[in-house]
Amino acid sequence: MSAPLHPAAHCHAVRVRSDRSPYPTAPPGLWIEDVPVPAADPLAERRRAAELARPADGLRRVLLRYADGPCDLILVAPRDQWDGTALGRLAAGESAGPDRSRPGPEAPASASAPAPAPSWGLGDDGPTVPHLFSLADGGHGGDESSWLTALAVTLRRYDPETTPVVGTDHGTFTVAEAPTLGELKPSPADGPALAGLLFGEAELPGAYVPCLAPPFPLTLSVFRDADGWQLRCDHLGSHVSSEIAAQFARHLIRVHRHILSSPRTAVDDVDLLDDAERDRVAALGRPSRHLVTAPMTVPEAFARIAAATPDRIAVTEGGAGLTYRELDDERSTLLAHGLRHRGVTNGDRVGVCLERTAELVVTLLAVLKAGATYVPVDPAYPADRIAHTARDASLGVVITRLAGFPDVAGCRPMTPDELLATATEYGEATGPRTSVAPDAAAYVIYTSGSTGRPKGVEVPHRNVIALIDATRDEYGFGTDDVWTWFHSSAFDFSVWEIWGCLLTGGRLVVVPYFVSREPDRFRDLLVSENVTVLSQTPSAFAQLLDVDHTQVAVRLVVFGGEPLDVRMLLPWFDRHPESVCRLVNMFGITETTVHVTEQTLTRRLALAATRSVGRALPGWHLYVTDPAGRLLPPGVAGEICVGGAGVALGYLGQEELTARRFVPDPFTDGTMYRSGDLGRLRPDGRLEHLGRIDSQVKIRGFRIELEEIRAVLLEDPDVRTAAVLVRRDDPADAATARIDAYVVLSSGGDPAAVRKRAAGTLPEYMLPATVTALDTLPLTANGKLDTARLPAPAAPTAPARDTDPVTAGDDLAEQLRDIWSEVLGVPVGLDDDFFELGGNSLFAVRIGAALRARGLPSLRLRELYRHPTIRETAVTLASSDS
């Protein structure tokens, strides 16, 4: 049984003001108190408030007489003993008493088990005050049924997934769905009530207080007092913040007016916001700072930096470095000439499939100088995915050192050396003549697609320039900064890292792939290179936190790519005070140019586990909309839409998809992007990111459409149907996130063969950890996949490799078996493949840490890729130790 609410929740009161005391002496049952200040004095107000907040077991009458003559008669009584009519007659000076012949109205017993706090309530345990609204301009107050209906409609609009239950002082009610407002009717219901209605038709003298404390977490009272029909909103701060409570009451009044004046209105057509509030909510999503930018191309902006600081080091890789002059004139310009002489013209798309090196930076700049658009392709991708990108982007040239680049009709793979040789042959030393506009595409980055193949996002030069101009002053970027380039060029976070550094005059430190996956080596790199600006996905940063980071002296860490659990940052704050290192969480989307919002994080926000990703960047703006595209009020979850300077040109070659996702901005002359992300605006304009509306997920920073994986599985001739989902054994541990697939196979089909075939198309981060064969997929009553009835996935297995006994390090092999089994959570054989058992780079880091903790030789990720079994690893470690 839940504990009963404070008795104040069961009491109501009337306060009647008189010019002078009607009682020269106190009649029986009346307490008279002289207050030695005028009625308007703050002390008098506090005294009235104290009397109105103090409950009574029976009728309590108090007369407060003020120094300037007026007085207040305050009557307080339990609702189940005195109804509003009797209390009003007594306040008016008539003889009245409780009706003993029948039970009075029940106290709101349903409030003894209140509903949990709603997410839209943004409860903060802050101070609460009642909100009072006059209904004078809305005609009469309606009846209880109309208000119950309005309350249910408003609750459903705030939370469409939950059946609304409304409490009263005579039971709980709900309203079944119906086409129009006039057809909605309340009916009895069971269950705890978040919101309650206290309705009274009796006209009461003075000012009426329907409850001394809210009997429901959100209590709406409709009554008539000396000033006419009123609506009062009382609330629990733990459930609903003061701003949201007042907003909800306004929306309730608006819905009720629709019910009275337009009963034939379709329920779904009721808009909670009027024109004035719509403009106010739209303004909430705009940034507090203005964007000052001059549209130009990336090469133009880079040339200005290079001219100002030609001898500064621009890019560092290992012990070597390139100055801005070398990067600009001596390397990228030559490569651009080679491209032009190989037939590349303005507007062409050029593939770049190179490892993360200084040469890749040179190549990207060269493609832009040639007037072309670069299309980054990770050389680690499967050949089928690389070939799809080349075909889809109509790449005539791909700059690569990848041996065995897939054969694609019309696409010529070329090495940087071949292009430099071409430029040298023609002997030109000046920049190639190009005339690309800032609105032209600078790059096309491919993201996971629901159709089974990735889709290319075209982003123009001006967007990149706007991103840098929106952040340069706020974060103090300049020539003293040293940035890391940590992420794949095929991941749009790299756009921020590369051009954020080079277009503000900083030094870019190339982080080799295997260093990026080994936190102790990465930590050493941060220290030795004196890195000041670090960009990280939360998954990667979590690994850095596992090693001693005391000597890391970065001044700014920018998070992006995936949701951040800010509580993980508390150990960082212990070593790096907020005054020394600034942590910023940025929500972003490839289609809106890397970043959209900014939220500076503090220890206080980390302790509060904030979900805020902050306000929009200067030049960007946000809306949160319902499925019909209407603005939603603060607190209510809906689709995040982004407008402004970062909106991309669209999806390459996909006009229909572009038209669906890139739509006219209803408040500007521009375009906004419908992100498919779920979020809510807070009343201060900060955005809370709540995940995805569709089947898209983020794993270790990578954006993944589960439908793309499913489509690839369905291409297998042995797969009749398939389902794909993400599991996370430990919600607080990103390493435990994995993709599981379920398939129904034709006769003779083999799940292991299905996974192997998918590995030829999907990159490693999208490959299901398990493929489980079922006779049929479980479905719900309405024909949808019933994920709750899916069995546990089949245990990952790997084919045995070598049956020879371990020839070195037998004891070491057994210790490795213990460590691998503990980290992976499954039994591991000596010849099982680490990656086929669901291993990933994050688990590999933990294996290395466990080895060091036992005093065993350290295992580098590169060696694990080369020797992915315990037997091979034991031999390798034993050899290195000797």
C-alpha cells in the first residue's frame, strides 16, 4: 500500500475579503487575529498564505484583521465533510453545515497511488506555486464531462503512447478514441492517475482554494468564485515543473474551447499551439548567438590561413610534419594539377580510398582545389561496399593505394604517385584554374541506408565554412591549438577534425588506426604532441578513461557521434577541473554538417545525468514536431528537425528520399532536415536527445540502419525472412552493444554461411555478432515482429583452425582462455576466432588491460588482428616475452 498523501490534499478553502470586521467579538468557533500591518504588506500576505496552507480535521474558521481596516475570513474544511456549496454558503454568512444524511464527495483516494513522473513533465523538485487562469473570455465553464474529455485529449497529445487516466474526487476515468471531439466520452477506468480534475458548479464568494496541496501530481480545478469561472493548476514539482504545469493548463483551456465551439473537429486536427505560442516555441530553438560568416570555398579559406602562417606546421604524422606552405603549394596544388590533366573537371566526384595519413589530407585538399567533390571511402570496407560507392557516386577516378581495388566500369583507380607524376610531366607550378561556388558540393559522405545500401549526403563548401565560423570564437580556436585526427575520413566527425583545425591555423596530429584503438598509446600521443583539442565518440573516450590520463593537458574535449552518458565523465573531472579543461557535448547529423548543438558539461550536470545536448549552434536552429509536422511544446517528445546554415544539399541521386527528408522550413525561406531522431526542447531552448524514431542506431559512433543489414541478409538465396536488432547486455557499457540477426532458412541453409556472405558486403561494425536460425519469426497480433518472444541468440561459434597442441606458452594459453571467456561472456576454445565470437576493438582493449593487470606481456590490437585465436596469441606473446 502506498502511504496516503498529506491531509492538505483532502482540504479546500474559501477566503472572503471585507472592508471591516463583521465581528466585534469572536463568536464560538472563530479565531480572530489582529495583524499589525496593512493588508497589502508582505507580512500580511505571508500570514494569509500560512493559514491557507494549514489543513484541518474539521471546519476551521480564522478572521485576520489588518492595521488599515480590511480583514480576511478564511474557512478551511475537508472535502469529504464539506462540499463547495456548503462551504460557500457559510462564507457568505448563511447558516450551513455538512450534510449528514448522505456521504459527501470522496477525497481523491486514487491519489494515494499516483502515477510515475512523466518524462514530459521535466520534474525538478523546484518550488511550486498554483497557476490561476480566468475563463471569462471562453464563455461558460462547460461541465465536468467536457473538462474530463479535454484533459484526456491534452494528456494524449503530450504522450501518445500512454492511455490517459484522469482522476476525480469520485473515481478515475479515461476517454476512448473517436474521430471527432464531440464523439469523445469519458468512461470509468482503473489505474493510477497522473492528472486529476476537481470540478464544482456552485458559485463561491471571495477566492476559492480547491486544494491546499495537489491531490494528484497534476491537479486541474475548474470552479466559479467572485471573479467568475476559473481554472487553477496545482502540481508536484517532482513530477511536473512549474513552467510545464502552466503550459499544460494553457493547452487544456485551448482544447476545451475547441470541444465547446467546434465539436466536429477531428481529434488529430487539434493544435495545442496558437499563433503567438507557435512563434514563441519556434524562437526557443534558435541560438543565443548570431552567426557571422562569409560564404567561400574550403580551398579559399585554407589559402588565407596558409598565407598568414606559411611556415607553421599544419599536419604531423609520426616524426614528420608538413608546413602550411608545403601542404598548400608544394603538395596539394601539384596533385590537383594531376587530377585536372587526368580529366577531372569542376563538379566531378573523386573517390579517396587511403589510410589515415598526412597524404590523405593532401589528397582531400587537392580534390577540392581541382574543383571536384571528394568522396571518402574507408579502405577497410568490404570490396562489395567499396564498389557500390564507386558506382552510386559515378566515380570516374578513385585515388587509392588499395591492392586489388574492385573493378567498376568507368572508374579508374590511381595512386597519388601517378597523379604527381602527371603534374610533374606538365610542369605547372601555379594553382589550377577553377571557379567553384561556395554552394557547390565539397564532399559526399555515405551513411547507412534503410534500402539495403548506403546513401550519399552532399554537403556544400559554405556549410563547412559556417561550421567553423559558428564555433571559432566560442572555443577560441587558433594557431596555438593542436588537434587530433582520430576518426575515419568516411565518418563525418573527421570533417570537423580536419577542417576545424586547418581553417583556424592549428596543427593536425594524425592518429594511426591501431594507436586510436590502444588507449595507453593514444594517451602517450596526446601527451607527447601537447594536444589541446580532442574530438571523441563517448565509446572511444571511455577507453581513455581506463588508463592514467593525469598528464593529458587538453583544454577542450568535443563529444559527438553517439549519445553520451555524462556520468562516465566524473573520473575525468577528478583529474581535470572545469576551469582547466572544457567538455562539450555536440549532437550532430551528417545531413546537417557534423554538429548541430553545443552543451558545455559540468560536474553538476554529470551528477544530474543530464540528457541535454544544448542549444543550436549560431546559424543552425531546431524544431521538435509531431508526425503531422506541427510544432510540439517544450517537454513533449517528437521528431527533431534542423534548419539553417548546416542543411545539406540532399541525397545523391535520390530525389524522392531527398524530398521526404529535406522539406521547406515553415518559419524561414530555407530548408529543414527531418532527422528521424527523437527529442524534446526544454523551456530554456536546450534540446534533449532521446534516440531514434526508426530502426537506426549508433554503435561505437557509427550510424547504422538495421534495415540495411536486414536487406543484405535477404539477398542470400537461403534466407526466406530475417530480423535484426541491437542488444546491450550492460546499458552502461558501450562495448556490450552488439547486433544479432534471426533468419528463417530454406532447407539446407547454414547460419554460419549466411554470416560469412554478409561479411563480404557489410563493414565490420555492421556485421551481426550472431545469426540464429528459427523455424518462424514470432509476430504480434497485428503482424509485427514480437521482439520479446525472440529466443536468446545462438552462442557465437568459430570454425576450428589448427588441432596441433600448443607448442609454447601452455600456461599462458590457459590464462588467455580465462581472460577471453570473462571479457566475451562465452566459453572460448583455443582455436576460436576472437572476432567471430563477437569481439570488437573495445573488448580487445579490455583484454590488453587484463593482461597487464596479471603481469603478462602486453597484447597490441594489431597483433590480435593478425593472430585472432588463443593458440596463435599465446605463441606470439611467448615469443615477444622471450
